[in-house]
Amino acid sequence: MRTYGELFAVHEFRAIFIAQCLANAAAAAGVAADKGYQDEQCIRGMRGLGVVPLVAEFKASKNWKNWLNEAERKHPRFASSQRIRRRVEKVFAWIKTVAGLRQTKLRGRARVDWLFRLTAAVHNLVRMVKLLPAG
């Protein structure tokens, strides 16, 4: 369980990160994020910065409230961000299961980084084989 100070630091980091991304954006920005960003403070902060929150939603329950309003759910970029998110998550799922990187045997940031890059390159090769025409 996180303490209040840790949660506050996480929210503060999110706000700084989003503001930095906006500084580099040329047009109206949307921020795609996972369910971890689906809380009242984060969504209100995005709205306050003029950002369209393209945040994945929880299944509605009494314990978890979805903070997106109907206009944000019907935003044209919301559906596309959900499709792209699925594509990205499939890559990480493959890396964790098929490539066996759920728990690495290597130690050290440089070695794990090398193994991750190698695994991502292998995934790209596997995808390329499927994209080539049979013949």
C-alpha cells in the first residue's frame, strides 16, 4: 500500500510529465495512458491543461469510478488510441510470454536493456515474416 506522500509524488510527476509533453506539441494534444491514470486528480489536471485524456477505462463498479465524460469517450482520437494501445500491449505480452522476459536471468540495467532490445528486434523479424507474401 502506498503512503499519501508517495501517491502525491506520483500525481505531481504525472502533471510535470504531461506539461513537458505539451510544451513540445504543436497542435491540440491528447494524452493516451493506461488505467493507472484513471483517477479524478489526473483527469482534472489534463482537462486543466487543455489536453484530451485518452485514458483506458475500468469496468464500472462501486469501487472504481471512470472519470471520463461522454464527450471524451466519443472523441475521434479515443477509439484510435484504444486500437493502437492494443497493438502495443500485444508486443509486450509476446515479449513477456513467448520470449520469456517476464523474469530475466540477467542483472544490471545495461544487460537487461540489451536483452530487451534483442527481443524486440526478434519480434520485429517474426512480424516481418508474416507480412511477406507467401511464394
